[in-house]
Amino acid sequence: MTVPLPVFVVLPLATAFMLPLFGKKGKSAATLLANLVTIGLVVMAVSTIGQWRTYEVGRWSIPLGINLVLDGLSCLLILAISVVSAAAMLFSTRYMEQYTAKSKYLCLFMLMVTGMNGVVLSGDIFNLFVFLEIASIASYALVGFGCEHEELEASFKYMVLGSIASMFILFGVALVYGNTGTLNMAYISRTISTNGMNMGLTFALGLFIAGFGLKAALVPFHAWLPDAHPSAPAPISAMLSGVLIKALGVYALTRVLFNIFGVTVTLGWIIITLAILSMVCGALLALGQWDFKRLLAYSSISQVGYVVLGLGLGALIIAKEGNTAVASLAILGGLLHLLNHAVYKSLLFLNSGSVEMATGTRQLREMGGLAEKMPYTRATCAIASASIAGVPPFSGFWSKLIIVIAAIQAEYYWIAAVVVGVSVCTLIMYLKAHRYVFLGELPEKLKDVKENKGSMLLAMSILAVLCVAMGLLVLVEPLRAGVLEPAVKVVMQGLDYSVNIIAQK
Amino acid sequence: MNGMTIIVKTISSWVKVLIFLFGIYIILFGHLTPGGGFAGGVILASSYVLLMLAFGGKSAEENLSLGIASKFDCAGALLFIAVALVGLFYGAASFFYNYLQQDVEAGHETALRLVSAGTIPLSNIAIGLKVGASLFLVILTLSIFRPESPADKKE
Amino acid sequence: MPYALCFLLFVIGLYCAVVKKNMVKIVVGILVMEYAVNLFLIMLGYRWDGIAPIVDREYLTEGNNITNAFLSHAVDPLPQALVLTAIVISLGSLALMISICIRTYEKYGTFDITEIRRLKG
């Protein structure tokens, strides 16, 4: 069954506008519809594995029209987005009962999914900007959803910084259009590879790194993340940390740098510097946190640094015309870590949401000894913490191992040492979190805490199973060749992306 | 919010109809003259703003209640998606395809007339409806809700 | 040369959004940045002694094709479509920003961001 590509964008959009029609009486029907749509998106995403297609909207052929492109990298990201959004939606059927205006929450959630799917599928750089804005504005509203003091402050900070980033990106798009005369990504890359870069295009490249880097929360653009992620409701934190910063930030940066502009040695070093700063600063700042979700947010910054490190290492090796096997290994590690982090970070945020719903607090000092009261939450949290710290045989171990091997084979031993060091820091911080939340003794006021049941447990268990099963993605040959290798090939082929698309029309 | 004097009230109750009509004209002729769905929708919403300024905050809400405006909003968006989706099922055509497009055929000259250019006027009408309803809701919600009432944030 | 002035406007907006302490002034700074980028986009498509890209009866030949005189004189309509989309997006973003400002004022009682600092660390 081949699904036409616009369905990935139109289905959540139509759902988003049908949900407010249900009104107050049809709240459960609305929730059911939203759950069915997200599960349907997972099914469709799985059915597109291994395909390479373009779709011209309105039968206007490029470069006059807009096209949608589904290649290996888009496939990987659509898979991640649909799985995490299905789990988050399942979790929020119970969790969002404590907020009012649930139908508006569902509408905004679907708009966010629309925006992310659109960013990942778009083949035209202005279309990418429009969908990026849709997803960003929906997420600004969702971060401040329960209108308490801290949530509004966090939402305002996030919104100001996000709007400035979007303006940088739009300015970059305008400069690119002025210098190349077209907006289609394949044609832009062809024009740049024939005409070379001039000052306007270099400035546009700098603006894109700043803008997309701010959406991806790379240091020094990370200032919004430690406030925005803890203040959001737990399923929204899971979505933000799990897929939004990757679909809007890392994917767009990869597409622009590898496929449109082409990598150079300076660019590779800039990206590696940003990545190492993110990894180190995120891990060190997370060690001193006493708020559970804030600790998870800082750890997100450092894990995104891992992903960008893998991609940057691959970029540097490609630009230096080194061993392409090592470059593809580095990129494979980066993309596998992207997928892994989406799964286990969202599981950790859902765990923290379940703990918060049961105990009513997020501070580590006020919790303790929840191990016998909430056994399922403790088990899933232990699995996720072991994954993120890189304990074998869980999924996080494989991706970190691949990055370390790639760094050693490329003879950048200091990078490998930094990766191992940050992994040790990550292990320390998660041991601290686990000890304070689940072990230790139960304080007085938490004596009647009960385990959460129903859909929240189901969502958390699905993600926990995936955590363990992702390790198979690397070891089992057909899965790796089907899911991961096309993505790596797309990134490695660099400027040949345009050749394939223009030949298709 | 209180209203204004009786002169303003009388004149504005006539002028708001003219503004509404002008908005509809901008939407319908969007494929021939500048304007189109968005600009026409803004003008539609501004006729309600005039009502709100001249008569006081509550009267706009009595004229068109929030619930109905929200339904118009959703209906506009769903109409736009429906217009685009019909193109998907029309023979071998694709999404957003302009399936009502007619060229010079059978002696009819259909360029530069009101009924021409295929599905573009339908999309304009859907967008105008949506934008008008959305802007009306935004301005009404921001101006008449006070801190003690349990208002939700609406975009 | 006009492009440099656009960039100057962009930098002024950026300065205002970063330095000012009143929330509403920050929002105005972001708006000025958006105007600067829209202006830059429209100026990209400009052509000296150009006419508006609206096809009228006099620019159509018998077979309903567009005359060459139109094509060589009209300004580029693509940046105008981009700017229309960007204006709509900034309208949505502005509505959200203003509503958050109003809600924050209800909770904290002030618009000054140095006093709205409950989140630390």
C-alpha cells in the first residue's frame, strides 16, 4: 500500500480542526479520534520504510511547484515522530484530565505533529520554514498550557528566542533566494555547486546555523530549554525533547548543510565545536540540579550534542576526503543516537510525569522510597536510565560505541575521550536521580501514593520495550539495511541529492 | 467597555455592513485583483471590531457568539482541506490539483472573469471564512475577558 | 544599498528584543525584525520601472498567453507570495505573544522581566 505523501501532513491537520467541533460533551470521543489518528500514522510510517519517492503537489513540476520528498533520512524521522507522538497521546488521555480545555490541547498537539511531518517531508526551503513555524507556534502555546506563573514565564522566554531564530531562518531563506533565484532545495544545491559560494550565501549559511542551532538547543543557543521543558505538561515535554528539537533543529541543519550547501573543513570544525560544548556543558550543568525534569532537560542538551557530534565528525571526514567508511560509521552512530534518544528521553519524561501526578512534586529532595509504591514506573525508569547511560545491552550502548569507534578510527582520540567522559557523567546523574526518587525512605506525606494505571502504563511499557528492542536495529542485518543505511546514504551523498530529484521529474 | 455617542452608533451600524460587503468583494475577486483570502478575512473581522468599538464589548459577542465563531473557524479549515482532497480523487490527478480549470474551449473565453481559474476562488472563500473567524475570536478574547473569568487561551 | 538599510533595521529590532526590559518592548522589537525581513524579501523582486504583476486584458494575446512586454516589465511575484505567508505567520505569533503578556501581567503584576524570575538554575 503506497500512501500518497501529503496524507502525512493532511491527516493530522484535518484531525486538528475536527477536534474542537466535539465540544465539551464529546471529550472522550475526541480523545479516541486523536489516539486512532496517531496510531494510524505509526502504521503508515512503518509502511514507508525503504522507499524513495517524490510527490509534486498540484501536478506543477519543479521548479515551478512544490514537491515533497521522502528519502531515507525523512523515513527515519517520520518513524521517530509517529512512535513518540502515539506514545505521548496515549499517555495524555489520563494525564491531561487534571487540566481544563482538553480539546484545545488535542488540537494544538495535532498541529505540532502536522508541522513536524511537514518539515521532514518538504522539498522546498520556504515550505520547510512555514511548517517549522506551525510546529513552533503550536509548541509555544503548549508549553504554557496550564497557566501558572512559571509556565507563562517559560513560555514567554521560549517564544522570544524561538521567534528570533525563525527570523534568522527567514532572512537566510531570503538571501538564498536572492542569490540563486529558486526555492527548491534540489535546484539550489545544483546552482551552488556550479556557481560556488559568494558572500551572501556564506552569510546565509551562518544565519542558518544560528537559527537551526537555536531550535536544536545547541550551546550557546540553549537558554530556553531548561525553562521550557520542565514547565510543560509531561507528554509535551516528551514530544519537545524527543522529537521537536530533532525534527526542527538537527534534521533541518543536516539537510541544509549536507545536501544543499556542501560541507567544508571549517564547517565541520564549527559543528564539532558546538557539539562538544553542548555535551560537556549539558552534562556538567545537569549534575547540580535538584528538580527532576530540569535535570532531564539539561541531559537532553548533552544528548543532542552526541547526535550533532556524530554528524559533524562525518562532515569533517567527508570534507577532508578521508575514509568514507569511517564517515558513514560516524553518521550511522549519530542517526542511531537520534532515534534512541527520542525513545528513551520521552520515556523518562513520561516517567517523571507519572511521578508528578502521583506525588504532586518535582523536587528530588522531597521524594524518596517510591520503589515499592510505584513498581512499574520504577522498572521503566530503570530501563530508560540504563539506556541513556550506555549500559549494555540496551540501545544507548550501541550508538555511543559506534561514535567512539568512529572517532578512534578517524584518529581524533581526544573526541573519543570526551565522549566517554560525558557518558560517565550521564551515568552519575541518572544514578543520583534514581536514588533520590525511588530508593531511600518514604517521607511522611507521600504515604498514600498509588501507582498510575491504564493508558499511562501502556504508553510507558511500549516505550520501554522499544528501548530494549532498538539494540536489535543495529545487530540484525535486514533491519539495519532497511531503516538506517538509506538514511546514512542520503547524508553521505551530499550534493548528489539534487541529481536524483531532478532526474526524477 | 462602554460604547460611544449616538451619532457614532447610528453611522457605524450602517458602515459595518459596507465594510463586510467590501471584505466579501476582496475575497471573491482574489484571483483577479490584489487581495485574496487572507486580506478579505482581515477586513471581515474588522467590521466586527467596528461593532465592538462603537457599541461596547459585549454587543459583538451577542451578535456572533464565541462558540459559533469557533465552529466557522473549523469549518473554513475543513472546507479548504476538502477542496484540496477532491483533487486527489479526480482521476489521475494529485493533491491540490486545479480540477475546475477551463481553458479556451467551445468558444467560451473564461480568462479574467469572475468564474474562472478553477479552484482558486473556492480556496479563497475557505481561507477568508477561517481568517475572519479566527481574528474575530482573537480580538474579542483579548479585549473583553477580565482576570476573574475562567478564560482559556485561544489563538 | 537598500539591502544594507534593511539589515540595519533588522539589527535595530534585534537590539531592542535583546536589551529592553519591558515585555511589550521586547515584542515590538521582534515585530520590527519581522518587518525588516519582509521588506528585504519584497525588495529582492523589484525591477526598475516595473509594473505590478497583475495580468490584465491588455497583456493577454488571442490565445490567452501572456505577452512578452508584460514579462519583461513585471516585478517578480514570488517574493510577494512569500511575504504574504510570512505576514500571516507573524500575525499568529504576535497574537500568542500578546496573550501571554496579558496573562503574565495578571499573575505577576508587572511587565518588567527582571522581576519575573522564578525559574533559576
